Amino acid sequence: MLEDINNIKNDIQEYIEVKFDLLRLRSAESLSRLLSIVLNIAILGFLSFFILLFLSIAAGYFLASLLQSNELGFLCVAGFYGLVMVIFIIFRKKIIERPIIKTIMKLIFPKSGEDEK
């Protein structure tokens, strides 16, 4: 009887240790996924910034040649970005905040059916 109780106690301790290790592994996996996505977004954002910068300069000079004024060409490009900024500010929750929150929640708390496999 006493031996059975000790076996049960050991089994419970082992179960708790295994659950703790599983929790650590899942946390590490979620953190790794999150950092990987953040790094990918940072690299793509950096490259996209330079592409957009040079395309904007090209558009400014193109519009300047059409309008016969450098100031007006670059003012048109700045106006376009101002309009994009206003639209972004108006729809920022729908366009940015909600998708980011959903993505992070999926990374941190994946569906339990997928983890049990």
C-alpha cells in the first residue's frame, strides 16, 4: 500500500515535470515564430522603404517634367503620400491593428487540436 502511494507520488511528480517541459517548449516555439516573423517584416520593411524612396524620387522627377516645375512635381508626390496617410489614420484599426493582434494570438495560442498531434 505504501509502495503504491510512493509510485503514485513519483508518477505525479514526473507528470508535472513533463508538463512543465512541454510548456517551456511551446513557449520557446511561439517566441521563435514571433521573432522570425518580426525579423522578416523588418527586413522586408527596410527593403521596401528604399524601393519606395527611389520610386518616389523617380515619380517626382517624372511629374516635374510634365508640369515644367520641380516643386510642383514633388509637391504632387508629397500630396499623394499625405492622402495615403490620412486614409491610413482613418482605417488603421481595421487595416493594421486587428490583423496584427489576430496573427500574434494565433502564434502564441495555436489551436489545441493542432498541438496534440
